[in-house]
Amino acid sequence: TMSCVPVVDDGDEVCANCGKEGSDTIKLKNCNACFLVKYCSVDCQKIHRKQHKKACKQRAAELKDEQLYGQGHERPEGDFCPICTLPIPLPMDDHSVINACCMKGICKGCDYAAKKRGMSDCAFCRTPLPDNDADRLALAMAQARAAKKDPVAINFLGEKYCHGKLGLQKDMRRAVELWTEAAE
């Protein structure tokens, strides 16, 4: 009996059932479900079916999973920490820190590790972070980047207007304007 793994004889493909080599006169056809084996005829495929069925179903399921799980749903670049390159867990606001100096979101693990090593600067760009009046300086940094049309900074400002943070008054209309500008 032949096996259900792709059968190769001196580099030439052969029928999984009878062992005939493929040639100009004998065209071998793939199993349409798993693509693991080839057959010289429908009769050979039917004869070999009982022996091949289990491996075929398993490989067909693997191919379907590869197709399903390989589609879309990739996270955008900004969802990964630029330091450790790991995806930032969702919800990202709870698991990341954004510094106004560079507008890079880093995971709280990298932020913690930097602080534990005694770094008081931005863990990404090394810009010194202010000790006092931090909100005012962070707002000034974000506004400077937004003035240069940085979409991340514009979105950041929109978030701060939405929630009334960094000393800004809560203003949903301004937040929506900023988010629209950032999206463009």
C-alpha cells in the first residue's frame, strides 16, 4: 500500500495509489481537498480514498484555518510598542503611555522598566520630561507638534479636549474638529 504523503520518485511525482509516474501522456491530478497527493485517474483516487481520508480531512482543515486566520485583522503599526515591539494589550489607553514630546505610545512595561533604571526622560526619544507644571509643558509640546500637522498630536489634542485633560476645558465640538483634521 502507498502512503498519503506526497510521493516522489527520483524527483518525479507519482500516483499515490498505483505508483505510475507522471509524464506527457499521464497527467497527474491533485487531490482537490488537501493537495497532498496526486492521482493518475479517478479510479485510483476512489481506490485510495479509504486510506487517504483521515490525512486528507486533517490537511483540508489546516488549509481552511490558514485561509481564515490569515485574513485581515492585523493591528496597525501604532498598536505595537516601538521599544519592545510587542502588541500593546487592549484597551490601549489602560496599557500604554503617550509622551507629548514624540507622541509615541509605549507599553507600560517599557515605561516601568525605564523608570526602574532611573530614567526620568522619555523612554523613546530621551527628551527630558518636566518635573513641575507637567500638564502645561505637555500641552505646549503637543500643540507645537499639532501646528506642524502631526496627525498623532492632533488626535492626542482631540482626546484631551474630549475628556477635559491637561488643563483644557471639555469641548466635544473642538475634539471632533481635531479628530476630523487628524483623519485627513
